[in-house]
Amino acid sequence: MVGSEHTLPGPSALAYRGASRGGGVAAWHAALPYRGRFTAARPAALSALPLPPGPMPARRGTRPLKAWRYVLFVHPALIACVARTRVGPLRDAFWAAWDRERCVWRRGAGPAAGRVQLAPGGAHVRAPGARIELAFAETAGIECVSPSGSAYGWTRKQAPLPARARVRLGRRERDLAGHVLVDDTAAYYERHTRWLWSAGIGRTREGRLAAWNLVSGVNDSARESERTVWLDGTAFEPPPARFAADLSAVGELRFQTEAELARRLSLGLVRSDYRQPMGAFSGRLPGGEELAEGLGVMERHDAWW
């Protein structure tokens, strides 16, 4: 993974400091998992645990910090994502855009990603043949702190946020009004970590604005997980959902792949096998609401880090 130095933005940019020995495990570990509004008071047992918006150590014991910000934009004519990541000292960036009207697919990663920037309320890509500008107003979002072996992981999800996009793919440029889902994560995940993930935005048959974040493999306890469904801005935690092995479904949501971002990296001790198809969803959300339309991503990630 390569790229320039960055921090993950939010209400306060995440910062990083030197290594931590990870003391006092019993007290905070017993308080996990925890789920709540990002701005709400956390349990007292977590007060000594380094968590955003404060700085998190670059390492906890032998585990390097794995951190990223990922922004998914959805509009009936376009699905796009922009991300920056870090694993210890390594940096990476990637983006992808799928023009559903013209069937035009553009993407970039690593040295070929071009200039990728993420800041509070925005994401920007400058690359040969492509330009993406996203603007949105952030909210507190839902945070989750989960155990990961003897360490822990933190994540925050915001959705569905109204967003403006100015996108140029090839010679065509246009302005679109859609929505985004924002994923901020900072975690000391185990050396070998695997997960399945689904995120999307759409409308129910009753006309309600819907978004979802479903996962299996990380932050996925039976309760107090990162799983979230939003209906007209109100969030609730659904029960665990089963993913199809071929990523064609999650729970009662069916998925049709239209384009796919796939990457394999091997950089010494860090290896990653990543698939993220983009496309359309149909069926029922957790909780029973039926989608009239839904767009987003499925994901499979197998990482040694």
C-alpha cells in the first residue's frame, strides 16, 4: 500500500501516536462490545481506552493500527467510492466510479489512483480521465467498539447523508444530487482478518429513504454490533445476517453485480485479497421493509496484516 501521509477526517481528525503496551485489558474488555451515538457519553470502563476523536497509538502491542475512511456515493445514474487507508506505516488510496447510464467504468488504486483527498464533508479525486468531487454535511453517526482477540476495533458509520457530486468520466461532466455512506474505522484487528460487508442506499416501497450497513467477520457480535439500518434517518441495529458465498445476497436482500473493483496486494508481511462489486439490490431489508430501489456494494476482504 502506498500513498501520501493522511489522517482520517471526522468531527475531529483522527490522530496517531507511538506504541501502546495495551495495559488494563480486563476492565475495558469486559465493557465490550459497545455501540452508541458518536457524541454520546461512553461507559466509564472505556474512558482510559484510546478512541477517536482522541489519538490512537500507531501500534498496540505487536498489532499495527489499521485505519481508513471510505465514502460511498449513490445516485440512480452513478455509484462511486473514494477511500484512503493505512496499515502501520503503509498508506494506500483507491476509488471507483460506475456510470450506470453509459456503462462506463473507471477506477484507480495505489500509484495509479492519482490525487485522492478526504476531508470533513468532502472527497476529491484527480486522475487521468476522471474527476470526482463529493460534498456532504456530516452527522455524529453510529459508533461501535468491538473486541478483536486481546485488542479492539473502533468504527463509525454515517448514512444516508445528502450529497452533491460533480463527476467527470472521460469527456462528460455532470452535477448530481444523491446520498453518501461514510465508513471511518481505526482498529487493531488480528493478524489474519476476513469479513463480508454490504452497504447501500435506496427507497422502500412506502417511499422511505433507506440505508444499510451489514457485516460478518468483524464488529459483528449478536448485539452492540456495527450492523445498522436507517429508515428516514432513524437508525436501528438488525440481527446478524447471512451472506451468500458468491455475494449474490445478504439476508433477504438480493444483489445484481454491475461492475467490480478487485485488488490483490502482496507487500511482505501485508497481504490482501479484496473484492467489491457495485450494483443493484432488491428484496427486503432487515426489519421487513421491501426495497423499491437500492444501489450499493457487496464486499469480501481477506487480509494478513
